[in-house]
Amino acid sequence: MRKSLVAGNWKMNGSSASIEELVAGILAGAGSSPADVLVCPPHVYLAQVAAALSGSNVKLGAQDVSVEASGAFTGDVSASMLKEMGCSYVLVGHSERRAIHGESSALVAQKFVAAQNEGLISVLCVGETLEEREAGNTVAVVSEQFEAVLDLAGIDAMKKAVLAYEPVWAIGTGKTASAEQAQEVHAQLRAVAAARSVEVAGGMQILYGGSVKPSNAAELFAMADIDGGLIGGASLQAEDFLGICAAG
Ligand code: 13P
């Protein structure tokens, strides 16, 4: 039985004061969450959030990582720095990084490996645009994104990593994939992994992301291959986020 995970991706939102309040709100209810709980604040607030989470079961992750270990890479943050700040997880390949920062599947795969080399658990994000879905290319797109990582890191790497299916057209739009649409892609992604190892595929957590709210989380999380969620907007309100965790 796979344990579910609910992760909050705060993106570039918040201030020191609002984040203090958000974390306090999450901590007040996270103890009763059936799902594991993860929060991913902006890099600059990692130390603050790590201190606030200390002694709790809520896990800390970052939103991005450099492929490099150290050196002249202005503005970048390495996996060892994230580790030192208390992160155990990191998002890699979020569609906003792929689209806005031009990250290729090859670069995302290198980031995944850099994170893994430091013992961080990557949450590898994959997802198709509306145009790709309408052209019937959903499975081809998400498989290419996933296989780029499997080719570089190997299937065993997924024993210590998480996959997140986030259809781009559902992110921040209020348009959630139906539970059936999401399940179909999750099952395909698990099949991609199963072609390399049935055992690893069976244990791999696959999160759904894209306009998840307390009102639709239970239906999504009830699907056979959906093991929790990656939450954007609704993770910025403790009450909404905890409502989603409760469905986990
Ligand atoms: P929303 O929940 O705001 O649609 O964002 C999803 C997401 O991108 C999480 O990484």
C-alpha cells in the first residue's frame, strides 16, 4: 500500500510574516493528516520554515535546484545547500521552470541526479499543454519527460523519488482534470515505469497537481494510481491545504 503525500508548492508567494502565519496554521492541523505533508517555500524562506517545522512531521522541500555542486553560477542554489537548510525534498521540472526558464527534459534529468546524489527526494513534475492534449499527444509528452530521467538515473532511482502529473492547462486555471482523466495518465506513467521494473512501479508515488481544492481532492485521491497531490494556490491558505491533506 502506497502512503499518500500532499505537497504545497508556494511558488513565488508570501513574505516572512505571512509565511510564519501559514506554517503555524499548517502545524496546528497537520498532526491529524492521513497523508504525509510537505511544504516547498521560496528558497529565501527555507531556513525560517525549517526552524518553524522543527520537531514536527511536516517535511520541507525546495522548488528548484542547480545541476552544479558549487562555483560561479550566479543566483543558483545547489542540492547540498538545500540539504543543509533542512530540505529532504525538491521539485524538479515544474512546468513553470520548463516554460518560463526553458528547462529541457535533459536538464531536468540532470537536476534530478544532482538532487539524488545529495540524498534529496525529487518530485519530478511532468505534464502536457492544452495544445498537446488536443493533438492527442498527452502520453507521448509525459512519457518523454519521464523517460529522460529514467534513462539518465535508472529505474531504481524512483525508489527514492516521487512523480507528479501536472497538466499545464489545469495549473492555476481552476480547471481540474477529471479524476478519470488524471487516473488514465497516472496509469500510463506507472506503465512506463513498470516496463523497466514492476516492483519499482508498484511502490512509486504519483501525485496529481492542477487546481486541487478541498472540494475535489477526495475524488482525485480515491483513484487507484493517484497517491496524493501537488498543490499550488490552495496551499497558501492553511485551512484549504489541511482540507486537502485530510483527503489523503
Ligand atoms: P494550482 O494548484 O494553483 O493549480 O498549481 C498547481 C501547481 O503548479 C503545483 O505545483
